[in-house]
Amino acid sequence: MMGGLDIAIILTYLLFALSIGIIFRNKASGSLVDYFLAGRRLPALWLALSIVATTFASDTPLAVTGIIANSGIAGNWLWWITILNFSLIAVYFASRWRRAGVLTDVELLKIRYAQSKWVNRLRITKAFLLGVALNVIIMSWVILAMTKIVSTFLPAEYQQKGASVIVTYAIVLIVVLYSFLSGLYGVVVTDLVQITIVLVATYALAGFVINESGGWSAYLESVKALPAEKLSLFPADSILWFFYLGFLWWATYSSDGTGYIAQRVNSAKDEQSASAGTYIFIWAHFVIRMIPWLIVALFAIVSFPDFPDKEQTYVLAMKEVMPAGWLGLGITALVAAFMSTMDTHLNWGASYVTNDIVRLLFPDIKESDLLKWGKAVTVFLAFVAGTVSLFFSSITQLWLLFFALSTGIGVANLIRWFWWRANKWTEWTAIVSGLIFFIVGIIIGAGEMERIAIAGAGSLITAIVVTVLTKPEPETVIQKFEDTVKPVGLWRQSSTKELVCLLLKWLSFSALVIFTLLSLIAILLDLEEKWYVIGFFVASFVSFIVNSRLCKGNI
């Protein structure tokens, strides 16, 4: 049960977050670039930690606990496989986004394709899909998850009276206020404090868990008593491997960084900061955060074997082992994680509506009026997400809707960067066919993984066929894009050596991150796989260093 000190810590943090909006309101009053990209002056570490804070939602450690409880450590390949996706962003996309000089990722259409009514319609459609539809779905499941977390800490007499919804909405209101006032700069400043609190509290929780178990040896003994498949590092099912490697990492709207990552790298002070920030994010996202989550998750599984909601056992572990004061910091960490996700999605979503819908529909609108639109849309998105969350009881329902709308977008996002032949119809085809193939998967009774695979493969093949059958963009447009962004792949100015170097550096860095994570887990838990995993780590480390030196200046 929370005490007075715990409540004081939580309230102090909420007051701090609100004050950020007031302190930095002048940082967001000049232009859309100030409001949505923090004036393009963020250093690498700031943008890296801001992305980490955004991806650390309040439900993330709970989800990891549920995955390990139901599918073992290997179940985390569901999101570990996105190391391939994020590594490609670090090695290739981050610098290209910064070179493009766009306000939003959707604005890339303006320089990638010749301007026409259909390109403008595509831009408005993608802005609505990303900034409103998908964004509201994401925020809705985050809000829904937060209400469940809040209910766990409320007295029993309030848990069935909607109190958790009221408390969650009050937190959302604070997020809206500081996001509304200070724009991305205020969001990033709060993110820096939020991720600090979150990491301190998460590692502290892991320490308390070990202490509660009677020390590391006793903890390890209790974990070793779990079934062997729970501690395996790799999925036993070959079909899962095919799905993870073949589809999951690229069949998503953010395959090229589209979304909050593109927003952050576009806000970097230069190309080097954009790339460096993405590299730092990857290490923090997949390695630094995962270790304490794993320690707490295994403790929760051992301590609460019969509790029906496995995800909630993470919160139960907090209540069980964290003393007064520390419990308040732990709860504050979950609140901060929730707020860091919400503030980004509000600011990022508003940027699409303002820059890619309002500006196109009203081309003569003043910059000052666009700023007002940006602030108004921030409030509107929060209201819609809060309302939508009331109509869903399951996060899984929202995930299903999310994948149905987003799968085809990722296909087009990749093709346009690597193939000069891509045109506006490539993107239209991928988006529409991805949705159609996903619906077909539902009709034929395919499972969740099969639906994503059907939609991904179907939209990829259809988009390539349509690209070949339609005219490419005008030569002047292609040339200007190449001169500005300097893409690698099937481009006239790109060499085979550049493409080979890109592939080698991408694969070797991906392997380095993967085997660093697996080696740490194997060493901590003293798993049988540890020696060959460490061997792969050494090989990937050497490979990355060699490839980086041989390919320096060729990507």
C-alpha cells in the first residue's frame, strides 16, 4: 500500500512535468520547426534518450513479463527482431532523413515524387493514417494499459468505481498542457527526466527483487527451477523464425523510421547527431532496459505462479519488494513512462495534421495560424484517444486494428528509398493492397502471424508489379532527390560497393546488438548456450569493426 511519502513523490513529479510547459513555452512560439522539431538543434544524446523514453511505455515491462510467462525468454524475439529494422535506420536512414530537410516524414513525398493532385492526396491520406488513425490506436492502448496499472495501486473500494480512469485522464491532461505550451522542446526535456527516473527505478526494482530472493545465488536457484523452455534463448518453432526474419521486422509502418524516430532525427542539429543518436537509442532500447526487466519478470513468474494476469505480476512484484519511498519512485517511473509515450504521440501526430493536411488544404495560411492549428490538434488527439480507449477492454483488439491499417505502409516506405523506379502508385498500391490482403487473412481464418505475413508478402509483390507497369517519376525529380539525399541501392548514382558496404555494416551491427544482449542474459542466468553465444558476440564485434573501417565513407 502506498504511504504519504510515495504519494508526495508522485505529485512532485507531476508538478515538475507541468512546470516544464510553462518554463519552455517560448521555445515553441516561433515557427512550426520550433514547435515540432525543437528548432533542429537537438544533440545526439538528447534525441537518443527521448526516443528511449517514448518506446518505454508504462505497459512495456508488463508486456515483457507476460511474454516470458507465456512463451519464455525466447518469446521476446517478437520485438527483438526489430533490431534489424532499427539497425538499418541507424546505419542508413537517419542521415538520409536529416539530409532531406523535411518537417515530417510524410513531407518526403514532396521531394520524392513530382507534384500532382494524386501525390497531394497520398500525402493527406498518409498524414491521416499515421497522425490520426494509427496514432489514436497507439495512444488508446497506452491509456487502457495505464488505467489497469493505476487500478492495481488504488484501494479496493475505488477499483470498481472508475477511479482509475479519472486518475489516468488527469495525468493525460497534464501531458496535454505541457505538450501544448512547449512543443517538442518541452517534450524532450521532460523525456530526459522521465527516462532517468524510469531507469533508476527499474534497476532499483531489480536490486530489491534479488534481495527479496535472498541474494543472487538464491535468486538463480529459484529461476533454474523453471521449465527449461522458459529459459531458452531461441524459439524452438522454425515457423516462428521464418515469420520473425521474413516479415515482422519490415512489415510495419516504421520500417524506414517513419514516425517518432524520423521526427527525432529530423530535429537533430546535423547528420552526425542524427546517426549517433539512433545508435545510442538501439543500445539503450534493447540491452540496457532488457536486463532489469528480465530479472523482475522471472522473479514475478516464480513468486506468483497462479495469478491469472501474468502481465500484472510485474506490478505485484513492485508492491511486494519496494519499501516506502522507493515504491513511490517505482510508481512515478510507470507514470513517467506513460507520459513520455503520450507527449511524443500528441506532438508527432499534430505535426502531420498541421503540416500535411491543413497546409495543403489551405496553401495561403500564415505560419502563426498553423501554430494555432498544431496546438488545437494536440488537444483534439488526446480527447479522441481518451474516448476511443473507453470502447475497448482488450489491448489485443487495438493491436489487430493497428496491424490491419499499417502493414502496407512499411513496404512502400522501403521501396522508395532503395529503387529509383518507385512512384506515387507504388505507395498507393502498397497501402491499399496491404489492407485488402490483411482482411483476406481474417476471412480465411488465418492466425495473427499469418495475417501479417499474407499482408506483407501480398502488398510487396503487388507494389513491385504496379511499379514496373507504371511510369517512373520525371528525370529531374529523380536527379534532385539523388543529389539531395544520396540514396544507396538501385539508383544511378549509387555503386555496387556502396550497397555491399551497407548490407555488411547493417548485418554486422545487428548481429553485434543481438549477441551482446544474448551473451549478457546467458552469463547472468548461467545458461548452457552461453559459450557459443559469446563466440558469436566476439565474431560480430570483429566483423562490425572491420566492416566499419573498410566501408568508411561508402554509405
